[in-house]
Amino acid sequence: MDKTIVTAAGVLTIGWVIWFFLFSKKKEYRAAVSSGVQEVIIKVKGGYTPDLIVAKAGKPLRLLFTREEEASCTEMVVFEAFNKSAKLPPYEEVTVELLPEKPGEYDFSCQMGMIRGKLIVEE
Amino acid sequence: MIKQQVIIPSATTGVSGENKGEVRIELPIAGMTCASCTATIEKALASINGISQANLNFASKKAFVSYAPTRVRVGRILRVIKDSGYDVSSEKVTLKIREMTCASCVRKVEDALKGSPGVIGAEVNLGSESAAIEYLSSMTDLKSLKKTIESAGYKTGIEESQSREEDSKVREYRSLLRRFMVAAIISLPVIAVSYPKFFPGLKDMEMDTLRLLWIGASIITVPVLIYSGSSFFKGAVAAFRHRAADMNTLIALGTGMAWLFSTVAVLFPELFPENTIEPYFDVVSVVIALVVLGQALELRAKGRTSEAIKKLMGLQARTARVIRKGNEIDIAIEEVLVGDKVIVRPGDKIPVDGVLVEGRSNVDESMLTGESLPAEKQEGDEVIGGTINNTGAFKFKATKVGKDTALAMIIKMVQEAQGSKAPIQKLADTVSGYFVPAVMVIAVTSFILWYDLGPEPRIILALLGAVTTLIVASPCVLGLATPTSLMIGIGKAAENGILIRNGEAIQVASALDTVVLDKTGTITIGKPALTDVIIIGEGNEKDVVRFAAALEKNSGHPLAEAILQGARTRDIVPSDPEDFKAIPGHGVEGIVDGYRITLGNRKLMDRVGADLGDLEKDSHTLADEGKTPIFISIDGKAAGVIAVSDPLKEDSIEAIKGLKGLGVDVVMITGDNRRTAKAIAKRVGIDRVLAEVLPEDKAREVQKLQLEGRKVAFVGDGINDAPALARADVGMAIGTGTDVAIEASDITLIKGSLLGIQAAISISKATMKNVRENLFGAFFYNTALIPVAAGILYPLWGITMNPILAGAAMAMSSVTVVSNANRLRFLKVTGRDG
């Protein structure tokens, strides 16, 4: 009897893990537009906040990263698809300017790939 | 005329309400090229809510803006100006501020700075003990800013972001060590209590007393979890908020579960069958100790990976002596402005890039160009920031400062390259996304299987299986494998004068099998000289040279300079040609002193119908000597042939031999005639020659080679070769010092020698080998150890993994990867010094 409980609980846990970490929808953040430039402020602490950004194609996108921690994991942010990377010194605002031309999904992450974010570009 | 007083101070928010909340500021604008630009900016500014007036003055390049600080901030105004395509000539600096102890200190300093004339923005950070200040250099300077801070009661120093990072790294290291010590010390009694059989005093204890000790162990392990293990739990929570899981999640879960289970088992033994109570507090504290130690070692090993950048940054000077308002003053290097006259004394480090205006000297440029012989500098010559002046003294005008100097651009490029990815990483990256959740699933599965199918004591084995799985899994190594090796490889390349743009360039370079070398300027020095003049008929040498030089006056041809120089040495002053025409692929023609002259190759002579006679044989002889023959005809009759020769670079032969030794095919490409090209190719050891190639066809030739299935590198001097450089799998621009087009190529060889190609390829090969080693290790480690930890070997051979061993393995995994990458630092680069 106890085996069934344990097994059932285990299967439920597995299901939850898969759902939570792999499939659940993240809260997205739409870039605000000012004078023709889209701007997003991103806080870097244990992760990127926000880590899901929606922007429009064809308009320049300005991402203002402020890293609020010293752990070496997040000292660089890499936008692979745009071939851009930026060093983020602690407690400084660093601007990364991109021009997303094609709509699509673009990942960005710390240098080691452990902290991730996604940029969704729409028409 | 009533002059309205321009209120300069408080060019930021934080203005007192005196002016009914309106402030008028003066901003110097950069980038205005005409009077109509002012209208653009004025319109853009006027559209901002909160600006009551915006006037631009083109002559003084200033903007006068009246605005209400409560409705709009200066930062916004600056951004609008920038978005209109112009810029405000402001300077940014970060100053270190000492003795700030609390938030109100921050406020004090910020207010003092913001109220100071010419300061556009100031942000003070307590955590990093620094202030980021943006100011107008026309109104204030670092000295005044420092005085402002000092008058607020705090001491200052110039902040270099590099040292701030180093400070934070040192702090992190110390913190890790402290956490390790605490965990290690607490582990000792906990281990003793967990294995009572081995300890004389505990061996014979009563069960009840032992239980009390175990409760004690549970309690003293709490600080280990909370203090030593704090980063894991905090990190796990942070990741969780982002719906992500990482290494912190695994360690937090693993140790947390172990502690919970053990505490429950010790406090409520009734819940567990028979004598299955075994506390696992030792697992908790020892694993945390080990993983923290591993992180400390990893940090230290990582510190070595950035050695190359530190060396490059060490080349920068700290101060400069400039002449301002007639006085010689020593200022910080950040304060040097374009146009400043800089004084350099013997032995000084040249602070910024510039052009020599007074005096002369020898400068040691070996750190940047590899030229061991000092370069002579006189008026009009370029000097490069970071090089060292020898025994002369001179003054120069600064042309590039701060981020624009060659050295700064090189450093930036290397830093960006070190942060880039290589295609080989893709698999590891994809896997890491799913890795940790997958491990969690495996851990739960292990628990279920042990509990349902395993022998007694089931619950303990189930727990152990799950905990060990969580602990042994190492997601970090997957992420570390490639970037660490790339970092070192790129740094090593930079130390040898090879600037690699990104990880992809290294990966492709490691697989090259063909190198295409442009002849002029790459294999040869690029300074051709007139070597022979052969006459037929009634002409004389002087006339021939005179006519040739006259035509070459207007020709942009690289050989033109050789002919003009030849004229100069013969004391000939060529007249100007009329009707000058350049015929691509053939030569040039025109009328000089009434004669119709054509100058060019065989094809041109055929075109004008000039019979070459013996000249043809002469030209063959010249070509076989590696010289380029140029025919000249006067009024349609062949008059002579001029030979121009471009000497080989010293190490070309050695370099090409080296490349062939690496298994790379070397191909020469040139616009020169076939015979000459072949002769030179023979001399340097190149078997395959593509001659008489028009500049615009070079890219096509590269493509043809690629269609043969080759991975092709193109090496050229950057300026004319952009299409070919782009077309090649790896484009290498070669040159000396700052005149190389760093932007256009995948790899830039700053030391103008061909030996750099071989070095670039061997460094790339070694780096990729290292990357593959690390990736293999990372994948092998996880795929082998995780199943074992989960218990897969148990049914076969009864083997399970001890959770403490799992902790040790996991801790060492990252250190091993980083240490393996560090091995690259000792790579001996062939053909270079050190």
C-alpha cells in the first residue's frame, strides 16, 4: 500500500517538475518605445528580470542591464544570434543596442549558459 | 542688450524649487554638420513634455534648453538628442569613494555631485563604493569633481572597472574560503557522531545517548546549511522564480533532503521500521564543504584564465603630461582629450594615440607590432598608446583617446571574443536547458524504484539514491567546457599579436586545409622598387623613365610609386600627362610632351600594335627573376621594358614551409603576370599559383577553391581584399600596428609577419582539441556517474555510490575542466617568441 502511495506521489512530482521547469509560460515584458527606440531595463540578479522580452522588428532595441550581484556567473551577457556580448561590471548600467530585423525567438544567456533569457521579435 | 543669465549649476534633477521648477542649461552638441541640423534637434527637443524652450546655436555648437526638472530629466533630453543622430559631448567617469557607510552618505555625495556645475548625472553605489558620473568636460574636470566629493566629507580615488572586478573576485574568494572553513570544522564532530563504530568514546554508547548526539548534530548542521550553503539556497530560489533550475537547485535539494530526512528519523524513530535510522548529517556538511571548496578552487583557476587581458591592460599608461593653457600639467589618462598636446620624455609610456608634432625619437612598439627594432618617429608619424618611448623626447597631438585608442579597441575585441560562443557549444547548450530538470526526474525515479523494488532498508536506500543523484550531477561542466578553453585560447592568441574575432573563427580556423596568400603586401613587403630598364631602338633610359613616371603620376597603381621613385633617383622631374587613361587589366596610356605613351603589359602592347621584338625575351628573363616587367611604347613603337621588383618579407619562406608542415596547402593569388608570379612562388615554396586575377575576381577564386571541398583562409592586407576576406571560411587581415582593418576580418595579425598564420592555426587547433576534451569529459562524467548514483549498477554488481564521494566528484568536476583549459596557457607557439 505504501508503495503505491510513494509511486503515485513520485509520478506526480515528475509531472510537476516537467511542467514547471520546461513548459510553464513565463511572464513576458513588452519593450517600451521612446523616440523610435525600444527600451527595456533588465535587472541581473540570480537571473534576468525580466527574462522574456517582446520587441518589434525593424526598430532599434536598447537593453539596459544592471548587474546587482558579484557572483562571477553573470559577468557577461551573450546575444549569440546578434554576435554581441557585453561585459557587465557589478552595479553598473550597461547598454546593449540591437537592431532586430527578422522576427523570431532569440536566446540570450550568461557566458556559461546557466542563466538564460529569451527575446521574441514580432512584426 | 539684456543678456539672460544662463544658470549653469544643477544641470540635473535635484534642483530647488526656486525657479518655479525651471532650469536652463547649456549643452555642447557633437555631430552637427550644418545649420539645418539645429532645426532637427530643436524640433525633437520641443516635442518633449516639460521642455519650454530649446535653442540651438550652430556656431558655438551649443544647445540652450529650458526645462522643468520635475517633468523631464536631463537623461531623457540627452537620449532624445542622441536618437536624433547627434551627441552631447559629455564625459563619463567612475570614481571610487571611501568611507561611505550608509544610505544617507550615498545621498549626500549624490546631491553634492548633482549640484555641482557641469554634472549631468551622478549615481553612487554603496555596495561597490563608487560613483558613476557623467559631466561636461567644458565646464568641469576630474579635479573639481574630486573636490566636490571631498567637500562632502569623503575621500576619492580613480576607479578602474578592472580593479573593481578584481576586488569583487577577491571578496568572493575570501567568502568562499570562510564558508568552507565553517563547514569543514563543523563536519568533524558530525562525522564522528555519524560513524560511532570508529570512535573509541562513541563505540559503546547507549542508543539513547547516541540519539541525543544525533539531535545535536542536526542542530549544528543548520549553520552549515544557512551560512556555508547560503548561496545554494538563495540561488535555487532565484532560479525557481525564473522557473529555472540550476546547480544550486540540485545541491540545495540534495543536502536539504538529506538533512530533513535525518532530522525526522532522529526525532521520530517510531516512524521508521526496525533499526533503519541512520543520520546523514555528515553528508550535509561534508558535501556543502566540498562543493564550496570546489567553487573556491574554480574561482582561483578561472582567475588565471584572464591573464592575457590583464597583460594587455597593463600596457596602458596611467598619467599623461599635457600642455593646457600654456602650462605643462600631469593629468590622469582618462582626462586627455583629442587635440591635446602631449609631452613624452625618454622612457615614458605613450599614453594615447596621436601624431608627432615636435621632436623625434625611437619608440619600442614590440608589444603591439612585434617589431623588435625600435621604430623611428618624426614629425607627422603616428604614435600608438601603450608603446614605450626610448631615448628621445617629443610632443604629439592626441588623435584618439580613451576607448578609441588602438590598444583599447584591441582589448575590447579580445574581451568580446572571449565572451563569444563557438558552434561546437550548441549541443552542450541545448542539453543544459533540460539537464537539471532531467536529473530531478531521474532522482525521483530512483527513489520510486528503490522503494518499490529494492531490498531493506528501502526508505534509506531510496533516499540515498535520490540524494546521491542530485549531488553528483554537474550541470556546470557542460556550461564551462567550451567558454573556458575559448577564453584562454583567444587570450593566448592575443598575446602573440593574433586577434581572433570570436569562437566561431577559432573553430573554423582549426579545420583549415588551404591558405590563399595575396602576393603584394602579404608575401612581399609591398614596397616595389624599379630595378631594370631595358631599351630597344633609339630611345634612351632617361626618356623612358621620364615618360613612364609622367603617366604613373596619376595612376593609383601600386607599382606607380616604384617608377616615380626610380625617376627621383635619376633626378628626373616628370611632366604632367594629358589625356590620361587607365585600362584595367592592361595598363595606362596618355600623351606626354607630345608623344603618345602606353605603359603596361603584353596585352596592352598587342592592343596598340607595338612589336616587341627582343623585348619579349628580355621580359621573360626579368619575370623568371621574379620581377614584374612593364612595357613602354612611344607613339606606337615599343621602346623598352621596365622591371619592378617587390622584395619578399624576411620570413615568408619560413612561414610557408611551416604552413605546409601543418598539412595546409598554400596558394598564391595575384594580379601580376603568370611568369613573375610563378617565379616568386617557386622561391617561397608555393606550388599553386592563381595569377593575373583582377581584384574583383579574388573572391570568386576563393569560392572556386571552396567548391573543391576545401576550407579556405584568405590572407590579405584588408583594404582591397574585403570581399575575398568575407568570402573565405576564415579571413585574415595582416598588417602592422594600427593600420589594419580590424573590423573586416575574422582574424587580424597585427605583427605583419606571415608566421602569424601558422601560429593562428596551431593555437586554434590546440584550443579546439582542449574544447573537445572538456566536452567529452563533461558528457562522460554525467552520463556515467548519474546512472550509477541512481543505482543502475546495483542489480548487476551491488554497487551504489556514497553520497560524500558524489559530493567530492561534483566539486572537483568544475575545477578539472578549468584546470584542463588552463593547460592551454603553456602551449608553445611555433615560430614566435614565448
